[in-house]
Amino acid sequence: MRHFGHIAPEVRKRLFHQEPCEFTAGSPARLLSAALGATLYSPATRPQLADDIVKQALSGVVSMVLCLEDSIDDADVAAGEENLVRQFADLAARTGAEPPLLFVRVRVPEQIPDLVRRLGSSARLLSGFVLPKFTEERGIPFLEALALAEAESGRRLFAMPVLESPELLYRESRVDTLEGIARAVGKFRDRVLALRLGVTDFCSSYGLRRPPDMTAYDVQIVASVISDVVNMLGRADGSGFTVTGPVWEYFRVAERMFKPQLRQSPFLEVQAVELREKLIEHAMDGLLREISLDQANGLLGKTCIHPSHVLPVHALSVVSHEEFSDAVDILRPESGGGGVLRSAYTNKMNEVKPHRAWAERTLLRAEVFGVAGEDVGFVELLAAGIPG
């Protein structure tokens, strides 16, 4: 699979200076954690789940979570498990395109080895599990269950803990909770693919819900948690993990209070005014702003609950030609001693030692999402990915 693989090769050649790489579920963890992109959630109870997975793969989705937790009723858990087993068997019997990276969001640790056993040979399609309301105390049993399932099945399985518990939100317990989480995921570092932020649960603790013309970063209590999570768990010194962005809840807005957040000029330049209007109508201007703020705050990828959110996440994850040029210059062997370089775009300084970690992360993102052509912006990437 590859990002933008659903776009015709001749179109990709025109859009990209460096095309996204191909990868599989067996690729190195470092590559997969950066490549998750827009991780699309789906209730595990959907009767045509295998068809849905194939459809989403053909439209550019590379990672999905099949949920047995908050997205389904408590009474439907057993039926959801049975449906998962059937749908995986259906999917495994099909030939053709490789499915996305598939994860199952469970409720209790015991579900992990039980589901892997019940999936049988179709467990080869499973990349891992999403672990809810993760803290050290609650998380260790999940991680131990994952290790057991790995040992029994002989398959590599990843964990994606969700950071969403009230203990993490409350100021008086936040540091202790984060330190505990760091100990837990550090012990199982090789199997923790990414940490996911459960911002909806954070808001629920205070009876809050951000409106569609505001981002998670406008809700200060949420922004403070994101900051602390990245501070303690997202460091670039080798101790950190990939931390993914929070879910965007909206797909259409009937009425707006504030002006749209999308400038007109990028759309006018490529004759995409109708695309801008469609994005605003479906609350995508707020989503695009939040994605940009995710990246500025050290997050990569995003939880998504609607297929229309996938392409914006991926389009804004593509590395610009300018970013790529700066990163390559910073990491040249002859620059290893440090110093300051003028950007090839002559609009900034690149200070070799302080910007090295940024450059390394940028080139990893360039590998999985590609590098846009010199005169190609996110509008062209968005427009090219929308079915005609």
C-alpha cells in the first residue's frame, strides 16, 4: 500500500517531487508509525464490514480501527466479536488489493488473546489492538495480553494506547499518570506503535464540546493536556513515541458564527473556488486548521470518524518542496559540525544542530507521504484526490 496510491500514476508523477513509498503491514515499526495517517474508525458491528474495508482501501485509507468499545452498545459486544471473526474470514478469502493496517479496539485485556485465537488464519490481516483509557495500572494487563497473543500466534502485533482517562486530565494527578504511562509503554516499547489522544473523553469530564469553528487548541484545558503529553511522551531524543491528533467530530455545519478559516487566494490560483466552498460547507476549514496545529505541536496522523476527513489529513501531511529542501540541507554530511545555513528558498536560516531533529522527522514524513512538486500546494493535492 502507499499514500495516494488510489490516484493514477501519471497524476502522482505530476504532483510529487518524490512520491510516497510503498509499505506493508510487515514494514518496520518506525515507518508504520509515521505512515498511519488518517486512522478511520468503524464500529465492529457493521454487517458489511469486509466490503467497507475494501472500499476505504480503494479510496486511500491505509489504517483502520474496528471498534468494540465506545462506538457500540454494551449489549452488542458479543455480536461485534462474532461479526469481526466472520468479516476477517471473508476478507482473508478475497484476492486483490492489500487491505489497510487493521486494528481492533477492545474493552478488556482478555479479549486480545481470545480474538486472536478465534480469528485463526485470518489473524494475518490484523496489525494490532487499540487499548482504551490507558494508564499504567489499567494498561499493563492489556500489554501483557498482547504479548501472550503474540507468543501463541507467532505474529507481530502492535498496541496503540488511547490517552483519555480523567487522571490524565486532572492537574493534581497528571504528572504521576504520565510518568506511569511512560513506564508502561517503555517496558513494551517495541510493540507500541503510537499513542492516541482521546480528546472527546477529556471534554466530557467537564461537560465541554468544541464547536466546528474552533479547534482542540482553542479549548485550553484540552490544549494543556496535549502539551504535557507531547512534553513527556513525544520527545525527539529517542525516548518518545508517535502521538496522533485528536478526532474531528463534524462533517456538515448548518450555521456558522465565525468567518471561514480558509484563505481564498490558494484556491483562486488553481481555479478551485468550488472546492473551497465545499470544504467550508462541510466544516473542513476547521479540520484543516486543526491538522496544521497538530503538526505544529508535534502530533502526526489523526483519528477520523468520517471518510471525508481522510484526504485532508493526508494532503496536509505531504512534505512541501521547501520543507524537503531545508531538511536535506540540514542533514548533509558536510553540515555535521553545525553552523547556520541560508535556506535555498532564501527566506529563513537553517541552524544545523537545533533543526536536526526536525529535519529527521521531516524526511521520515517525506518517505511515507511524499514531497510535493515545487509549485504544488495542498489545494492541488486535495483536488486530485477527490473522485471525479
